[in-house]
Amino acid sequence: MSFLAAGERAAVTAKARVYRGRLLAPSDYLRLLEFETVGEIAAYLAKTEAYAPYITEPSPETLHRGDLEAIINSVPLLEEIPFCRYLGPERCALLRAWGERFDVDVIKRVLRMITTGVGNRETLRRRVASVPITVADGEKLLAAESLREVLESLRGYPLYDILADPLKKIAKEGGTLFRPKMAMDAFFLTRILSGGKKLPGSEGRGVRQIFGTRADLINMYWIYRSRRFFSLTPEEALGLTLPVRYRLKFDTLSSFAFAPDVPSMVKLLRTGIYGEAFRTSGGNEVPEVGEMTLEHNLYRILWKTASAIFRSGSAGVHVVFAYLTLRELEVKDLFTIIEDVRYHYDRKKAREFLIHPAAASFAGREREVEPSWL
């Protein structure tokens, strides 16, 4: 390993550890859940080290939900950019590929608006204004009114060849957006994992650990959904998985897909390496798992995976990915809290869906037990 590479690794690791120390504490989650309005949440976040640099409005308490969500949703992307200043081309390309996953989310949202008529282009415009996308012509994409126009916005970019056939087929024959979405997910996960394989030692293993786990969880999730909600055949369920494998190899995925029924499949899933995703609160071994519960359980596995990278004490760009993953999941938790506060949902029930395990546990305590903000 060259002195230059060693310097890169040390610099970005130190910065990632500093940034991680700025993440919200469990007590912050508890306080946020006590608020009555989205404006109160915005005002509180504007005073935290984690979000003060990004919520710069003079009166954050007047922010509407869409504006606040647009700001915090851009934070992981904005924080990815400074790390590249410390890195050479190889590692910087990996970080950019991570950021492009969020660009793909913009494409998915435009596609969904075109096919369903549901969505808000202004929210997307604010997102692109703060962090311009790099995988498409942003102006053409946001103005697109048809699948053909979306495809034209991608001309000259790598995703054009990935999406040309499936989008043309949907435009001609109809159908869902599932295959185009999966094709984009597969493209970026494969790209990041391929780059990670070129990195030495613990750095390469760490990249594969984070994104390989994500691929495993996606594959497991889609097999479960395919069998439970769409009644697809085992062959069809397997056909919807990503071509990326990590700890769940093809034979294991096949055993899930070919289980005789959904309860049998869930039983198999619970005995697997990611079995915790299919366990419900209170240890109830019900034959099926609610989709929202499952989704948050999967995110908790990602949280634990990223946290383990920090505990390993190793240095490298994988530590940056671990931090950015934790930040991304924190933003998802904030979206959950904003939704709960805005619609006055049962806060105690809402705590069950927090991703941060320590925050979820801490938030479950009564106020008299831990008056952390007094």
C-alpha cells in the first residue's frame, strides 16, 4: 500500500468518525417525538450539530413539511461531496456511485408520476437544485411527460442502455415499473461492489459487507413480497432478484422461493442469517410479517452492519460508507417522526418503527424515568 493510499484512508476515516459523533442521540429522538408540529421539529433540528449547517432559514419553525423533508433528504448527499477532496480517483468514483443511487430515486419518482399521476415535481426540483443529478439531463428529466421523454433525458448516460428496452416495452405494452427499478438498483450495486473488490484488505471487505448485505436484503425482501402479495411462482420470484450475491447464494434464495407456502417460507427465513428481519416485537412467531415491520427490520440490519464497521477500528473509504449509511437511515427515522407528528399518530406505536435500535429502546421509556432534556 502506497503512502498516498494510506493518507487517503486515514484522512477520510478521521472525518467519518467526527461526522458520526454529530449524529442525533437517542435523547434527541425522544424529544422530537414529544413535539406537536413540524415547525417545532425544524426549530429543534436547526439547533443540533447534525442539521444546523443545512437548516439556515431565519425562522425554521415556519418551514412546511415538504421543505423540511427536502432539506434533510439532501444532507447525506451534501456530506458525501467533501470526502472526495481527500480521495484519489478510484475511491472517489465509488463515493460518486453511492450518491448516484439518490439520482436514481429522482428518476423513479418521475417515472411513478408519469404512470400514476401521483407526486410533486416541485419537491424534486428543490432536491435537484440543492444537489444536481449526474446520471441524466436534470432539466429534461424534470420536464418529462412520457416514458419516451424520460429515456431521452438519459441519452448519453450509462442508464440509457439499461432502461431503453424495459421503458420502451412498458410504453408499448403497459405493465409495472418493477423491472426498470430493479435494473437501476442492480446497476449501481454491481458498480459499487465491483469497485470494492479492487480495494485491499479490510477496506474492500468493508465495502462488500455494507453493499453485499444491502443486496442480500433486497433479494430476500422481493422473494417474500413476490410470494406473499403477488402470488408469483417460485421461478418468477427468483427472476425478480438482483444478480448480486453476498452471503445469500442462489441455492439459499431458491430454498426460500420454492417453499411450499408462505408460512413455510417465513419459517425458513427466520432460521437464516438475516432471520431477525422476520421476527416481530414481543417475539410473536406469526406466520406472516407486516410489510412496514419487515421494512424497518431490514433497515435495522443495515444500521447494525454499518455500526460494526466503526467498531472494527479499520481505516478506509468503507468507514465513509458506514457513516453515510447511518446518516441515510437517520433521515428515514426523521421522516417517520415528521409523519407521526404531523398526523398526530400514537407516539408510543411510532417508536416501534424507529430504525436506530438504541433510540427505539430509549424512546420506549417513560419520561419520569429519563428526563433527559430537563
